[in-house]
Amino acid sequence: MTKIKGIAEIVLNAHDVEASLKFYQEVLGLEIIGRPGPVFLRAGEPVVSVPQMIVLVPLPPDSEAFVKPRTLHHLALELAPADFEAEEARLKALGYQIRYGQHPVIPSRTMYVDDPDGNEVEFICGV
């Protein structure tokens, strides 16, 4: 049986790659590790030898808007418990409307914002 070590990448189509890049790089602090074409952003340290990544793939300018329900429900990024409140305050100061939830399985704190393409981004930490 395969023993999965983690998620290597999440690939998101983006209507406006520059707006999405600004969100993932400037708001979330992810580092660009590959470009041009799709933009590869480091989203965590490698568990084995492959970095955890979010990949932004540019759509053609004439692409239709996304419609609901979207294929991707949301992506979740883990925060250290000690960093949760500071990240919450930082996102609020940047003008993001934060939504909260309760994970159905993991004892945790969660909050959600949307990226420029409407993808829901969850921030989660264990309690």
C-alpha cells in the first residue's frame, strides 16, 4: 500500500494571475519557486523531498467566469496555534471579510477568506 506523505500541490486556474499572485504572495507570504507560465508558489516545507505548492495556471483572457458550484470546495492552509490570532488580525486589517467554521473531524480553530477568483481559502490550527 502507498503511504502518502503529504500534498505536493494544489493547482488553481486563475482568470487574473497577477491578482491571484498578489493574494498568494503578498497576503499569504508564499514564495515563488517557478515561473513563467504557471506560477509555482511554495506553500510549506517538504515532508520528504517535494515542496508543498500552490500552482496558479493562467486562463486565456476570453475564459468564461467560474460558476457555482465550483469543482474546488476550498483549500486549507495550516497555521501554528500561536499564530492564529495574529493572522486573523492581519487579514482583517487588510480588509478581508473573515468567515468562521467548525471542522467536523479535527479539534481546531478555522477561518476563511476568498482569493481573487473566489476560491475559499481556509486557515486552520489544532487546539
